[in-house]
Amino acid sequence: MLDATRYHRLQLLLALLGLVVSIAYLLAVLLTGVGHAVASWAAQVTSARWGRVALVVLLLGAGHTALRLPLGLVRGYWLPRRFGLLHQPLGGWLADRLKAMLIGGALGLAAVEVVYALLELTPFWWLVAAVVFFAAQVALTAVLPVWIVPLFYRLVPLADDGLRERLLALARRAGVDTIGVFVADQSKKSRTANAAVVGLGRTRRIILFDTLLADFPGEEIEWVLAHELGHHVHGDVRRGLLVQGALMVVTAWLAALGLDAGVALFGLAGPADPAGLPWLALVALALGLVQLPLGNGFSRRIERQADDFALATTGNAPAFIGAMERLARLNLAERRPSRLKEIVLYSHPALDRRIARARASLA
């Protein structure tokens, strides 16, 4: 308990420090004229607008990445190892981070290119961009288990025929079609355990961490899966995408207002001036922070509904409680964060609240 509290306190402090570093970096680039200098240099290198935008993104992004690298190592590698969560060698961890950075960087660059291309075409760029990003989010959700997850985990079909049929039968009772049950080799990286039902339509599949299979009895694995199936029964993937889509429209509109305000504030040639990219990043960061408690509040609501579905479907509250206790131990969960911290930062209800809710169902 004390280790979990200390671990999460340190993680929060490091996250806040990382946020301060990012804000300070973007402000420094804006206020010192570095953004203008980089944009001017990019214009000398190429006359193509997309090329200038790409150069500005890559150069400023490289500076930001280098500045935050020590914090990333401490927060993502050293601290989890210090508390026994992570045992992946540094080389493997760096390889995973590099893959994630390349995927995220490519998607981020594509998003910025779309925004700056639309800025040249229409004053309603923010609305078109929101539609494009929503479509991209739907596509990514569908291809995640096919293209993305295998880059980070080796997936093999579940070898235990009895457990596989038990889990597939549970999915059939819930009315959720899946193409099979697969096991991810999480034990090569960490002791943490989890399960998921990922993908859409013909790409939907059940994925279990091998750590879950090693440490949990069958009835608790069944309960964890029932919770995940509850999200699909309730249409939470669809609901989540629709909520994200609505937030994208609002965010893009507010970002457009912020970008227009930054033209005079920072001496930009116009909203489409690549020198304004750090300002756009600051505006997007601020909007993301404002939306954080709203998105997490919605997420906690659907997680409670998934818990209720799992309890109703399995009729096994003791398995729920046992699974939560094991997950708390393996994942070093913070059992009862402050209410403010839970409201702002937690996508799931606090662990002790979830357990108390299950115990109340036994009364």
C-alpha cells in the first residue's frame, strides 16, 4: 500500500514536471524568436509548403524530445523497475519506445500537415480537420490488433482448450463476435496483468496477458473478460468514438480561435504561418488539460457500467473482488486516491470504490 502510494506520487510529480518542461520549451521557442528563425530557414530549404511544415515539425519536435528524454527514462523505465513493475532490459524498452515514437511521430506529422493544408483552403479548416481526425481514429481502432499490437507483443492463440472455449462461450452469451483468443507475452516486459477485447467487426479479438494466465484462476479471468465484453455490449467503443468526435470539433474550433489570436500576438504572417506551430501546440495542450476531467468522468461512468455487466453476467462477486485484489498487487494500483485526483486523472473508478460496490451486491 505504501509502495503504491509512493510510486503514484512520484509518477504524478514527474508528469507535472514534464508538463512544465513542455510549456517552458514552447514558450521559449515563441518568445525568443526561434520559431520564426526555424520557419525562415525551412523556407530557404524548400518552397513547398508541406516541406516547410515538415521541417519545422521535425526540428522543433526533436528539440522537445531531447529535452524530455531524461524525464522519460526516469518515469517510464527507472521508476517502474525500482518498484518491481518492470523487468524488461533497457535495450528492449528503448526499442519499444522508439517504435512508439515513430508511430506517434508519423501520425502527429500527418495531422499537422492536414491542418496546415486546410488552413490554406478554407476558413472552416477546423471542422474539416475534426472530420478527418475522427475518420482516422475509427480506422486506427479497427487496425490496432492487426498492425499495431503485434509490433509490441508476440501474439499466439490460447493453448488451453478448456479455458478458450469457456471464454468464447462467455463472449457468445454476451452477443460479442470475436475471431479468437490470443495471448500476449507481457511477462517478458513486466509483471502487470490485463485483458482486452480489441478491434472492430472482423478484427475484434480477445487478448490476454500471459501474466493474467499465470496468476489468476479461471473464474477471475472469466470475470476480467466479462468486464471487457461489457464495453462492447454497451457499445462503449462507438460511444467513446462519438464523444471523442464531439470533443474534436469543439477543440478544433477553439484551436482556430486561439491560432487567430496568436497572429498579432506573435507577429505571424497569418494562421497558416508555420512559425505559429509552437503556439498552436500550446493552445492544443491547454485545451487537452481542460478536457481531461471531462473525458475521464465519461470513462469512469462506462467503467462502472462494465463492472455491473460483469457482475450480472457471471453472478460471481467474489471472483470480481479476487481479481481486483490481484490486479492491485500486480499492477501496484493506488487503491484510494484523493477524490480530486480521481476526478481529474483517473479513467477508472478508484479500486476500493469498485470493490465496495461489488461487496454491496452481496448484501
